[in-house]
Amino acid sequence: MPRIGPAPSAHRPPAGTGPRPGTGRAAWHRWANAPSLAWLLAIVLVSGIHRGIPASGWLLVHLALLGAVTNAILVYSWHFAEALLRLPVPSRRALAVRIGLLNAGAAAAMAGVVSGVWPAAVAGAAAVGAAAAWHGAALLLRLRRALPSRFRSTLRYYLAACALLPFGAAAGALLALPGTDGGDGLHARLLLAHESLNLLGWVGLSVLGTLVTLLPTMLRTRADDSAEPVARRALWVLLAGVGLAAGGALAGVRAAAGAGVVLFLAGVLVSAVPLARALRRRAPVAFAPLSAVASLVWLVGALGRLAWLCVTAPDWDALHEALGGLTPALAAGFAAQVLVGALSYLLPVVLGGGPAAVRRRTETLDAGAWLRVVLANGALGLYLLPVPSAVRVAAAVAGLLALIGFVWLAGRAFLGRPRPLPTPDRPEAPEPRQGRPAASGPSTTGASVRSRLGSGAVGLAVLLAAVVAGVAADPSVLPVAAGGSPAGAVGPAGGAAVVPTGHTTTVDVAMSGMRFVPDTVTVPAGDRLLIRLANKDQTAHDLVLATGQDSSRVYPGRSGQLDAGVVAQSVDGWCSVVGHRQMGMVFHVTVTGAPRPSAAAPAPGAMDMPGMQQSAAPPAAPAAPHTPYPAALPPVPASTVHRVTLTVRDTVTEVAPGVTQTLWTYNGTAPGPVLHGRVGDRFEVTLVNDASTGHSVDFHAGSLAPDGPMRTIDPGQSLVYTFTATQPGIWMYHCSTMPMSLHIANGMFGAVVIDPPGAPAVDHEFVLVQSEQYRGAAAHGGPGIADAAKIAAGTPDAVVFNGYPNQYDAAPLAVRAGERVRVWVLDAGPGRATSFHVVGAQFGAVWAEGAYRLAPGPGGAQTGASQALDLAPAQGGFVDLTFGEAGHYPFVSHYMVDAERGAHGVFDVAPAR
């Protein structure tokens, strides 16, 4: 077994070939490992503030893979080359330069993507590829100079990985360029090629080549005799798999890409056979081997899932969306976990300081081993399950705690003081023999094993607490509790109890097209009724009965059932997902020989989500003075690529003085954030559903098939919606989940402003989005949501600009006399038109729906005048005007009943300078 620690003294480098005088091996390894630990620390920091960072999910993945893992591969592939080839240790100056080039490139690439500055992203990717190519060339020179050794095949894995990374970096650079989001699935194909070359090629080959020798060393056992020949043969299978997967993706042949993934998976399983034999000889107990073994399990599972997706996905865009849910398994479960496991073993060894210091650092990094392993893997598994959003967030926090634990322990070991000098009463332990690990490793006594099992039990308890905390934060995920007696105890209208027949009637009901099929079943009185449900729709549904029984949520493609118990009388049922009942998802159980309930049945909506009742709730006193929605148009970002995250939340909001409602919002406000760009700009919008029900987004500013990007996503899911702005105007975006009127009325709308080329410059630009409020009554102890009955009747409680009635009366929009003012107006509806008018002013230019109605003359000179801009729901435009003198100028919807309902504000015009 080759020595993985420092090179033996017989092979120490001659003078002048090692590190500079005054620096030692430990000092070098402190410097070389610092970037990996710094990138891991960055993951912790970004995870804590990710809500304010664009593309934070993408950034976290690349902080782990491009930052921490890639640095470790560069450092330890060179370290293993020194240990395995038995050559004199060369100067590490060139390696230090490569590490610097890699980190500069990684930082530039990540900053360029997050900021939308694609030249920086491309330059960074080029630097990363150059560092890998240089590193591969240096390893090849070392390999050619070395005598044959047993495990030189490990170096071939490193060479293959270094050859693949430049191509993977090039694919990543292409992903950062504008124009790769076309309808032919180019972006998805490039992404799969990028992940195949980088995750499977660069990371996968490096890890598998290293574990041939490292895993048995971690286990303190010898490598299996077949390890080297098996690794040599498996390398060709793995390389063929990477090439076929990446080539199939680039060629647009999903079957070929899937076959490549299957081939790579076969190579992984073949190379794992000698490792399994080593595990049979010595079971993993310490943190390092436990993490390494868990990472291989995640790799195998993720590869199997990826192959299945390649074959079964209906198109490339669907595969692209599915990859978003698979990436955490590969990035966190496989790559990041094997990194922390390897560092836990290698850091004490390479930092040296004698057996006592190595042992002390090893014990430090092994603290709470099973707790951290159970916490990390359990949290990731929980995160990937179809659990409610609040539970997924709690799981992410639990997993982050495991990473924080490693970073803290690694920092203690990394920065810890060197061992004390030997004393007569405490001599230094002898140097371990070659072929044995430097430290004796953690104890495996019975007491130690019991302690580790207890540590793992604590990890399970923390995960259970995370689930309980998530459910407590969002009780709506629990089934509705059946109140009162079970259905079998309910008597008919006369009050007599029914006699059970002992027979069970079982019916199959499909959920399809916002209907129950069939929507009526007939059951003899006294029978037990069992309803088997199959959801064939694209959104989640449930079935609740007026007697209180509930099927709980049934997600698309899945099945469920509702046990109604012994039925005594006819009963109504419905889907309780908000708005679905109003769209026709009703169900009837007709009991033969028993009267149908009438007044006993609850009113429509009584068991729907909060706010579906028809009565109004008394308003609550406002908690604080209202802060007006910012009406000023935000500036156009410098980049032509706009990366935006829209997070859907259930937000308790004051919608009028003393009135609160539970709105569904994009980023916490209604309207959602105003997006501003120019013709030709590309928008990459990540929609994250942190709400309690399914939602979606539809951007009128883009032109593309709605099937994929506008689909409804369930709580806890996300999707990426990419479009290019080809036409100017103020465009609406909104939730397109049915019933669409309810989702829009409850706050899910916003504006995208695309500047018309050649429009005259102005001194001020404002955005006013008109919408309606249909306030629902409070229910279940919280504020209501929009009232579907009021929406259908067209009787709003208020008509408002930017989400709040008369807010710009109390906080007028300030301009000066003589300044040119542009007001962008969008009618978001969902049902009322507008006629925008400014009292006391005339419009010098009017632009609506793609063209000027009243165009300005040369240099913006006024050629006429207009008094109002009329817009139907989902239409928009702008008006230009100049106020001739100081004063207060109201702006209104000239549907005057709506102005009196709140569509009113004021321009406060100061004297000219």
C-alpha cells in the first residue's frame, strides 16, 4: 500500500528543488488547502444571505464544485503523484501559480455570471481551463519520468480529468453567452454536456481514481489485489461514458446521452467492486470513510436517475428542469461530501507535526462523526423528497449545520497550535511504519461504537425536529382534521343512526381537467365508502367531504384515497385547493334510501383556504404607517442579461388602512418588482415557489411556447424562465395558474418596461400599475385572501395604483415645473379597464401597445395634446407631460367610480429651478 502522507526521507528533494528556505511542508499545505476551506466558508455565508443574491442556487453549486472541489483536486492530485511515483519532490512554485490562476478564473467566472457580465464569465472559464490543462501537462511529465509503480493508473485518472475540464469550461462559457436559450433546447443540451464533462469527467474521474488507494487507507486496511487492474480497465469505460453523454447532449440525441450516463454508471460499479471488498474487511466507523462511502451511494443513485430522465423526458426543456432537482444530489451528496471526507483524513496527515499532532487533528476532525454524516445525508434526502416548502427549508438548515460543523472543526485543526516539544517524561511517539496510516485513527472499542450510534441517533432527532418545525411553520400541509363523529355515526335528517351493512363500496375517481371523473357516486346507506383517487392533472388536488374526511394532497401522476367510513346520508365534496372548487371541482356522494342534506351542508368555500368565504371580516388596526410602493422607474442594469429571482410567498399585507389580507406575492410585494430593460436584452428569471399552493408566471414581454416555462410548480419547486425582449412597451407578468383571475387579484402581477428606441429623454419616469382588490374574510385565525365570488361578480372593494388605495395622496410624486415627466401605466385588472388622466395637465405624447397615438415632434417638441390614456386589462403604455406651473395635480382613473374606490394620487409640482 503506498504511503499517502509525506514522502519518505530517502526521497527528500535535493537542495534548491523544494520550497524556499524558511518554508516547510506544513506551511505549504496550509497555504494550498486554504482556498478550499475559504470556498466552503463562502458557501456557509451565501447560504445565510442567499435571498439577496441573484442566481444564488447556481452560485452555491459552483462555490462547491468550481471553488472548493476543484482546488482540492489540483492540490491532492499533485500530492498523490508525489506519494505514488516515488520521485523527488519538485519545486511547488508552478503549482502555486496554477492554484492562483484557477482561483482567479473561478472568481471571475462566478462574478461574471451573477452580474451578467459575460466577458468576465468567459475569461474566467478560459483561466480555469488553462489551469487544468497546465496541471495535466505537468502530471504527464512526472508520470513519464517515473519508474513503473503499482498504482500509476490513479495518475491516468487525473490526466483524463485534466483533459476534460477545458472542454467543460468551454461549455460553461457558452452557457454564459447571450443567445443560448433558443427554442431548440440548446441551453439544456449545453448544460447536460457541461455537467457531463465537469461533474462526471473532472470531478468523477478524479474522485474515483483517488478512492482506489485513499478509501482503504481511511479504513486502515490494505487495498484489494484486484484494485489496480480493475481501475485500469474501468477508466476506459468511464471515459467512453463521459464522451457519449456529452456528445449525445451536443448532438441533441437524448438516447445517446442517456446511454453515456449508463456506461459511466457501469464504470462506477465496476471500479467499486475492490472498494466493496475493502469495506467487507473493515467497516467504516470514522467520519472520513463514512462520508466517502455515502458520496459513492449518492453518485450511483444520481446517475441512475439521470439516465432515466434522459430516456423518459419528453423534450430537452423538460430534462433541463429535471436537472435542477438532480444537481443537489451530485453537487452536495457526491462531490462536496467526498471533499469534506477526504479533507478530514488528509489535512492532519499533510500538516504533519509528528504522530501526536496528527492524532490530535484527526480526533478533532472526527468529532461528532455520525451526527454530521446522518445530518448531512438525511437533510439532503429530505430536501429532495416532495415535501412542503417549509419542511424543505428546515432540511436545508439542518444540512447547513453539518457543513458549518466541518468548517469549524477544520478551522480548529488548520489553525491549531503545533504539538508541544517532546519532554523526558513525555517523549515523541515513533514515526509510523511505511504502509500504515500516520495516525492510529479513532478508537473502535465497544464504548466508542455506542457513542457513535448515540451521535447518529442525535442526528436523526435533529432531522425529526426539522420536519416538525417545517410543519409547524406551515400547518396547511397537514390533512384537515375530521371534526365530530365519523361518517358512519352521522344519522339522516331525522336523526336516526344508520345500520352498517358490513359491505365496502370502492370507487375509482380520476382528477382530470379540473374535474372529478366521475363526479357523482351512488352508495347504499350503511356501506363503507372507499374512494381511490388518481391525479391525471398537472397540479395538485385533494378531496374533502362536508363531513370532514380529507384525502390530503395528491400530486400530479400520483394516487391517494379517502376512507369516508360508513355513510348514512348524501354528502357533498370538493377540492380544497384555493379556487379549484369555484372552477368546478365538486363531488357528490348520493346515498340510496337517505335524504340529501341541504341546510346542514357548509356554505361554498367554508372549508377552502382562508379568504374564500363571502362575508367581510372586520379590519384589523394597521401595525405601522404605510410605506408607499416605489413609483419611480428603476434604472436599466448595465448588463444585457438580466438574472432575476422571483420568490412566491404567502405574505400578510396591509392592503388598505386597517385592512390586512394574505396576498400571494412575487418577492413580497404586490405588484411584484418592476423589471426594466431594452430591446434585445435577455431575461433569465428563476421562479421559486415558497408559498402554500401551486403557482406560475407568464411574461407578456417574451414570445415563446407556454408549455414548459409557464407551467404551475408546486411548493418547494423552482423553474427558470428565459426570454428575449424583442419589442418595446410596458408588459404585464402574472401567475397563470387557474383560476387565473383569483391569482392575479390576490397579488400575483407586475410590470416589465422595455424602452422604445428613440423615445425622447425625460427628467422623471414613473410606473403606475392599476389593479383591483376583492377582499376576503378572515378565516382559520388569519387574514383572508381574495374573494372568488366578488371577482366573478365584478364588485371590487377597491381599485388602486401600485397595490394600495390613495397612497400617492399622502405621499405625492414630486417633480418640478418645466420638467418632462413620463408616466408608464399598466392595467393589471383582472377585470376593470382604466382611463388614465392627470387633472390640470395635458399629454404631449401618448404611446400605447406598440405605437404612438400622439407622437412628439423633432427633439421631443409637442405637436398636439391628449387628455386620457385608455387601457383594457393587460394593456399598457406611457404618457409624456410637462407641468407649466407649481401646484398639486391629481391623477386618476377617469372611470370615476374607480377613482373614488382608490385609483387616485397626486403630483406635487415644485416651482422651476
